[in-house]
Amino acid sequence: MRIGSVHIPSPLVLAPMAGVTDLAFRTICRELGAAYTITEMVSAKALCYQDKKTLPLMELGPEEHPGGVQIFGSDLACMEEGAAIIREVAHPDIIDINMGCPVPKVANNGDGSGLLRDLDKACRVAEAVIRGAQGTPVTVKMRLGWDKGNIVCLDLAKMLESVGVAAITLHGRTKVQMYSGTANWDYIREVKHALSIPVIANGDVFSGQDAARILRYTGADGVMIARGVFGNPWIFQQAQAALRGEPIPPLPPLAQRCDTAVRQFELAAQNKGEKIACLEARKHYAWYLKGVPYAGYWKSEISKITTLADVYRVTAGIKRELRDGRGDG
């Protein structure tokens, strides 16, 4: 897949997710087969106001290429300036515009999926980012529309292509659906057939087989995996096997999965400090234990983690139970 001048070596993309896809987790996912990763969304206004907490969000790893930074907002001047700051500070291969976030405090402010209610404004936002990006390819991640009575993805995608957007990622749900119901892949297929730029399919990819199926069904150039990666960065290895028509490798043994989780939290502590990393580790570690028998006690212990020492203690306890024959999960 080629986005503008950027070559992406496989169709497997990690979705940008606030509070999830920090540098540490993106590093793990790339090692396990994600060909392209994108930061958590970065506020254009925060960049313009030089908010110190925002700059670390757009830091890419030394090996994180091709890598993208995602920007959100709807103020044209801020979006142009924000894109310029991203280009100068983070040096991403691609800048992605968020036109899909359904969270009320974002969408109701006219940002994220709020832009799906004003297609002309959405295009002006894209043009502003393209100006600020000064040659860095600009892409858009969006949803089908605000609600099922206002499906605008085909019209908007065509408009965005005409103003110079280099690729579209389409999540097969409306804003009102949030994450409920089923993603509609038919619209993704329709948009793919109508555009000449790459289209990346997103929605309801929870296994390697799902990744292969959505690509076959829609004809999309890439597949973006979001919630399917929670606690399972190995989904990229499984998707690679599915795309090659090979047997899907099973998840590694639980002890190995715990070691990967610990490494993620150690990387996060290096990047953002032990306190924040360990508070955020609580949800991630619980995801790593999803579906594991007898995990209730350890999930309770995980909810109290405040230091890396706590992480090591919980991990040692889980491994001790494994040695005592409580099962591999």
C-alpha cells in the first residue's frame, strides 16, 4: 500500500486510540507485525497554545516508520498551525485527521465525527491541514455519518479526495452507534470502488481471520485494527498468517503474554514516568488476562497497581499459580 509517497509494507494498521496506543504499546504492536502505527489523537488547539502535555503524545519511536500523528479539531487556523507544528516537531511520515471520534465532548464541539454534519467545513479542515503539512501526506479517519439517516461517507470521501487527501480510513459505524451494533462493511466496499486513493477498512476486526475477511469483502487496501488489539498485540501475527493462507498461530502461553505486558509497562514508565504508566497499566494488564480462568483475584490485584514493583509482584503470582498447575489460560 502506498499513501502519497509513503510505502507501507503490509496492509496491517494499528488504529489510533486515546489512552491506548501510546508509544510503548505501538512499539509492541510493530514488533508483532503492525506495518503502520498512528499516535493517540492530538488536539490542534493544545498545540497552538503550546500545552506541554501534548508534545509527548506525538513522539514517534526511532524505528516507528512509517508512522503517523493524528490531529483533531475544527478551527481552520489552529488545524493549519497544528499540522505545521507536528511536521516540524515529530517528523511523521503521514498526518491523519480525526473525523470519527464519537465521544460527546469531542463530537458535540464540532470536532471528530462532528465534522460529518458539515461536509464543506470538513473539506476546509482537510485543506488547512494539507497547507500546514507542506508536502507530508494527509489522510482522514472517519465514520459512515452522524446517524443512519445521514450516511455521508461516499460524498465526503469523494470531496476529500478532490482536495488532496491521500487516503481514507472508514469505520463502518455511525457516530450515534458509538461502538454498538455491527460495522457495515458494505459502505466501505462502496467507498473503495468509488475512489482512486487508498481506502483502509475499520470495524469489527477481532481476529486474524476477520482481518483477511474484511480485506476480501471490501477490496480495501489496508485493514485498521482497533479494539481487537486490546490485550492481544499478537492479532497482527495471526492476521499475517490469515492473509498468507497459513494456519493461525495460537496465542503464546500465559507466562509469555505476561512478560510482554511487563515489557510494555516498563517502556511506558521510561516514556511517561512510573506513576502514570502504572495507573494506565491497570486496564492494559486486565485486557491481557481476558478469558483466563481463575483471573478474578489477579484482576483485583491489578486494579491496585501503583508501581512497577506491584506489576512484578502480580506477575510473579500469576506465574506461581501456573507452576502449581492452575492451567495456562
